[in-house]
Amino acid sequence: MRKKNKSITLEGVLVEDYAAEGKSLARVDGKVIFIENAVPGDIVDIRLSKNKKDWAEGHITAFRQYSPERVEPFCAHFGVCGGCRWQMLPYPKQLQYKQQQVEDNLRRIGKITLPAISPILGAVDTVHYRNKMEYTFSSRRFLLPHELGDPAISADQRVAGFHAKGLFDKVVDIDICHLQAEPTNRIRKAVRDFGLEENLSFYDIRQHQGWLRNLQLRICTTGEIMANLVLGYPEDDLTRKLADQLVQQFPELTTLLYTINPKWNDSISDLEPRVLFGKGYVIERLEDFQFKIGPKSFFQTNTRQGERLYQVTREFAGLSGKETVYDLYCGTGSIGIFLSRQAARIVGVEVIKEAVEDARENAALNGISDARFFQGDVTALCQDTFFEQQGRPDVIITDPPRAGMSEQLVNKILEIGAPTVVYVSCNPATQARDLQWLDAKYAVMKVQPVDMFPHTHHIENIVQLKIR
């Protein structure tokens, strides 16, 4: 260990294991050091950025030796755009570390009795698996390390792609993204080229000005494709010209919309997309259920793995056709609808008004009359009066955001005492905390991790709980 420029540099350190959230760990003199962009088996030099008594964080300054576990990343933009950060790991190793993450979180944080955890369900498709993508147009291009300092290369370029990792104001000019099937790259490039040919302004996030801002694309397994152009301000003639060109160039495009976003942030949840071509939405399928998806709808981003996630959820619910099922954090109602044929009644709760409207519409689309969806905060709505009016649940499905459930909601679930709870989580750490709370009355019977996002550290996990 030596000091350099008032910081501590560790040389020739062996990366030992995967930690969590995409970080790996090493140990030096008994201290755990968390680092990014490393693979167990790498030997690296590390400069510490945080240095506590028992742990530290650092970044790699040099690789002395690469791990034999490494593989060549398949994307030319790997390590720059911030996505697909595990491409240097073979997919079976990714699954191994995700399984380890679930087990470590449930045992270390949950501290509860667990059954044998089922092997993770890996994705059949490890590329082209996303049904939704959002691209950003920018007047500032992220320069690669070898371009810095070259007076012939300026960052003042109009580009389309993704934000560079850790930078809000610079965008990586993407050539080919492998996350979504074509025509995703061709449509993005067509919009970019139109902007360049017409000498249009691309959005400058610092100055909060520019016309071309974002492009959202949905490509469904049904073959339907939706594009939503997000523009900084109205330009009717230009919008129509661009729309006509896209519709002519991409006959597979089934609906095209535009949204004017004059705000500082990119969210369109409070904006009103307008239809330029087509019906304004697409239809996606899970098994033989149909789901109407608009430009503001939430839907599982990986359709095929989403189907497997819901199949496990349905299996864990153990329905006989007589049960009242509560679907908490129901979004557009997809889980409840997917379970509806095996249940007597579905009651869905969701805070986002538009999602509840979508859920009701999707239930009608599938001919489901025994499903009701309510808008409101799950914790506030799920009180005694609500349960009295809607009937006590036999099965509770909960699929909360990454922050998990509130302690108040957990206490209400404990009080209600439904025989079965199925907990679907996108964050095993907060899930483990909630399971510890639920342990007062419920035993964990089954655990099934599901990989929804290959080449990332994200992991979904499903837990079946039975009342003691």
C-alpha cells in the first residue's frame, strides 16, 4: 500500500467475489474494498475514494491481470453508455452471481428460516429482449478518452443515444444497441438524420433549449410497433414532415405519436401525447391475454421473461377458483389479469391514475368481469373499511417498487392474515427486510429468482409465504 497524491493506492489486489449492485469486492489486511467494473479473478491496482475503518470503496487505475472468467463484450459501446455492465461476464456466471445476491440478501438481511432457493430462471433471449427503449437527443456528445485533448474533435455535436454513465449533460452517440430488435436502431438514426439534414436543434439540457428531445419505442411480440417523438416545443410543419418520412420509411410502424415537453425533466407522465398515425397504442400478449399499452403505460420491459415471472406468481398463489386475490401495486393490472381465470375475484390497488384506467381497460379487453381496480396509495387505501367493502383476501400479491413496502402496510397484512402472500420484488435487499417483518406471522415456503435483464446486475425474486 502506498500514498499517491494524498490518496491511497493499493497495488496488485486480487478481486475475490461479487458483492451486490454490480460491485465486486477485494480484501486487503482484513478490510473489504468495493470496486466497480471488475470480475472475480482480476488482479488490479485500486485508488480508494472512501476509506472507513472496516470497509472502503475505490476505482481501478490499472489491470495487472485479467480474470479467466472474462469474455469479450459484444457491444462497441460497452463501458461507456452505462448499460449492460456485465457483458464481460459469460451469461451462466451472471446467473450464478444473481442467485448468490438473492441468497445473501435473504439470509444476511432477512435473518429468517428459508427453504432451498430454486435455481434462477435465466432468459432465453439475452439480446433484443427489451420491448421498450428511450433514446436521448443532445447537442453535446460524450468524448471517448482517446478523443480528449484533440483540437479537431469537439463535444459540440448533435447526437442520439444514451447518457454517458454518471453524466447528465452528455450523450453517447450510439451506433448499434443490442437491447431491442430492429427497426429500433434504424428508426433512431432516421430521426437523427432528419434533424441533421434540416439543421434542427437537439436538446441542450444545461440551456434547456432544443427541439428534438427524446424518442420512445415499443416493439411488441405481436409485431406492433409504437414510436413517440418527444419534442421541446411545437413545430407543426416540421413534426408532420418528420412523421410522413417515418411512416413512409418504416411501414412496420403501427402507431406514431408526439409529445411536447417544455419541462426541465424528461418525465411525460403529466403530459399528453398526441397521435400522428395509427391508433395511438399497441397490443402486447402474455400467454393468450391481451394488453393495451399506450405511451405512458407501465408494462414489464421483457415480455417473454415477464410471462415466466407471472407464471411462477400464479403457481405460488395456489388458486382453486374460489379465492379473492388482492393485487397490490398492480400497475396496469397485468398480474391480476394473468391470475384471473383461476380466481373468483381480483382487487387491484395502484397509486397512478392512468395505470388504473389502463388496468380497467385491459380487464375489459380480456372479457374479465370479476376484477376491480382502485386508485390510491396502497398503504392509505388498504384499511379496515376497504377490506370490509371488497372482501377479505385469500391471497395477497404484492409487487412494490424498489423501496419495498412500508412498515405500516406490512403491519396491515399481518393484521388481515391472508392465508397466502406472494411477494414479487425487483430489489431482494428491501424484500429481505420486509420478509423479516412478515416473519412474525408468515413462513417462507418457496423462493424463485428470475432474470429479467441479462448483462445487468438487476434481479427479480418471487417468494411464497404461508400463514403459520
